[in-house]
Amino acid sequence: MVHRLSRATSYLQTFAIDLAGNQILRSFATGFFIRAGKSILLITNWHVVSGLDPSDTTKTSKPPPVLMKATVISKQRTVTELTLPLYNKELKPVWFEHQLGSEVDLAIYELPQILGNYFDFIDVHSAEDPFQIDEKVASDVFILGYPFSRDEFKEAFGVNSPYYLPVWKRGSIAFEPSLRLTGRILLIDALSRAGMSGSPVFLVRDVDVIGAGSAVNEEPLARLAVGDSQALHEIDPSKLTSGRKREFRFLGVYSGTFGTTKLAETALGKCWHIDTLREAIENSRHGHMPAHAPFENEHYANLLRSIEGKLIRKDGDGNIQEEFSLDKVGGSQA
């Protein structure tokens, strides 16, 4: 059975479009889903959607990406790829970001609500355990992301390998979490690769659990769990079982080691705390490209016209099977 947290993530690819109309793979990365009210939000890093290093946005060796493809699971349990434009017709970014822009390496892409009728967007908060886990230095964490490209994964493990499921990379909190760097960043001790950018980070702990061991104990244990102390007298202790359970709590968003090679040399990565992600969601601004914004390209304009306001289902040969109108221009193509 696939873990519920794995289902909350998405394998991402970004692409530039050259003057000949070819889609050029720019990067691969990680995203995950949050539901805020009626909105379906895809969360990743600012550097993923912009293609720029937040520590120096003036430098780039590659053209900026103009579209992003997100791998998702349909209601029919099939693997599907959504094509999401990163710019509108006027070449203005369609993502949202923190009020501080590139200083906070987070990007929010709002998906058309109607897509929720066709795809399983598992909210990361609904997948975590509903228990408080204290943030302490040296505490274990897991980073759920995609350190391999789709092609690398298939080459290593076979063409039918489930590249769309994340790798769980273990690490630990490497700096006092009560003293967040710049007030927003935790340092995570873990070796990772570029594809882990945008990964959700989870605190983890193991707890002792008591099992019913017998049907006679199930009902009184359930009552005891909600505070009915009288149920204690109805439990048969000889039937009880003991074990260990692992609990997870969402901690923040991983963004790798952008900005300094020393972080990479010491295997330290940045994690934007969940409080900062809440800031970005609750008080966001429209995306902004401080440098290297894309130029007008007729091929990108044609792509926008072909997918605007539509959901297009294709078979494995690229033939259109079904086409739906969307209630919002966010642009999606399967």
C-alpha cells in the first residue's frame, strides 16, 4: 500500500521553448498539494518556477522555463501529466509568491478547482498525523522528493518503475529550530540532489501503542480513547498487544543548498518553516521576475491558445480522447 504522504507529492518538470518551438527540459523538481478553502495549491520553490538562483537573480546560464508539467494520479488510478503555463498571454508570471519575493524561496501555483473532479490532490495536512511533535535540534525528519529524473529512474530500475512516487530521504534538524535563520529557515542535515527542491519535510517520532488483541477490547478501547474512564474496567488486559507506531508532522519546504557551496559541502539544506509557508499563502503577491523574464515567442502563444481553459485527456499515443472546459484560466493539459 502506498503511504498517504507519498500521495501528497508530485514529480515536476519545467521547460523552456526555443525559437523553433521545441520544448527544452529545464529542470526536474518536487511539488506537493495544500487545500486552502476551496483552492487547490501546488507548492514548490521559487527557483524552480523562475529558473533563477534567489541569492543572485541577475545570473543565469539557461533560458527561463515557461511551463511546468506535474505528474498526478487520476480518479481512475492512472498516471497523468498536467501541463501548467508559468506565464499568461502578456508574459506575466501566473504563480504567487511571498511578499518578499525571491528572498523567500517559495512558489504557489493555484490549480483550477474543477481539476479536483478528475484528479486526487491529497492535501499534505490531511495526510499528516494530527499530533503535535516538538521541534528539537537533532530530531529526525524525512524529505519526500524526486532526486532522480523520470528517465534516470526508469533506466536504473526498469521502464515500468513507479517514478511518480517520491524517495523518502532521512535527515535531522541541524540547528536550533527556535532560532530560525533569517527568522524563517531551518537547517537540515541530509545529502540531497537538485530534484528534491520543493519537497515537503516531515518531523517523525516513534510512539508506543496498545492494540486490542481481541474483538472484546475494541469497543472499550475506542471509548477510552475519547475520555470514557469507565471503559477501563471492561478491558481484558490479557488480550492487549503492544507495538510501535511512527507519526509524521509537516515541518516545512525543502529548497536545497542554493546560495552557497559551503552548505553543500557540509550536506546542509534549507527548510522554509511551515509558518513562512502560511505567510506566503495568506498574504501572497503575484509572481515577479526580477531579471531574465521570457521574450515573446509565437510557439508559447500557440501553446497557450491550445490549452487555455481546457482539460485535454490523451492516450499513450498522444491521441485526444476527451476534452473538457475549465471554469478558470490556469491552463492545464493532460
